[in-house]
Amino acid sequence: MSIDAETTPNDPIAALAGEAFAKAVTTLARGHMLTPFGVARSDAGVDRPQQFVVTEAGKINVAESVEAALQWLEDEAPNADICMIVLDGFFSSEDDRIDAVVGRALSLKRQLMVEIALPYESADDDEGFEFSDPQYRFSGVAEDGAKIETVNVDADAFDAVFRSAFAKHAPA
């Protein structure tokens, strides 16, 4: 998918999210457990990946791993252009709870936080996972991390960049 529109200030967030979600989907498609992970990207485009695995008695404590990821996101946000965490979770719809790869991307510089859910169904046959369309929730965010009212995001443009980055990095 090519993007003919002009770039927006949120394209770097959408691109990082697409790349991170492609990594998550690849992990799940290979039959591995998706433990929470994060990546911080600097203005120079340098990534600092981070894995969050908190173990207790030799087993992964998922709740503590997620808490560690959320704390890292809060701590790292002032130091990076964009921070993102991704984990295997769920998406709540009006009817029920659906398994999903979920993530939170934060850029204090762009005063934007976006929460993304990529719902999936685990197929029992050879086709593997079936993914639905990504869902986005945009929030404004101030430098101190507090939510603010102003959110000016072209959701279609964000989705196009997310899908393009995902397609470049997802398994064939």
C-alpha cells in the first residue's frame, strides 16, 4: 500500500506501532507466547527495545510484567520521541471480550497517546490466526503525562501508515 498523502506529525507513531504489531503477530504466528515488550525511538530513529518478563517461582507473572511495561512507558516517555508497549491482551466490545494484541504508544513531543487493539481469533486449522481490523483510541497528553482535551488526528491517515508499516514487517 502506498501512501500518497502528505505526512502528518503522527506518522512516526503510526509507523512504529505498525512495526511493533508486526513483531507481535510474528511471535504469535510462530506459536510463541507474547510477553510484554516495548520500544523507545529517539528523534534520530534509534530504537531501544525492552522486554518485560517478571517471573515468580519459575513462572511468568503476566500481571506484574504488564505493570513493569506500564511503568517503563511512564519513565521512558520524557526521554524518547516515541515510546510503545505491546502485549497479548483483550479488547472489550459491546457483546464480549475478544483476544487482541494491544498496545499503547506515547509521544509527549506530539502530545498524543494512542491505544491500539488488533483483535484476533486463534484458528485450529492450518490457516493460523485470523486478525480483524485494528481499533484506535486517541488521547491528548501533556508533558506531565496528564490527559488533555486537544486531539487532532486524521484516523484514516494514521491507519494507512500503520497498515503500511505492518505490511512491510509482518510475516509473509
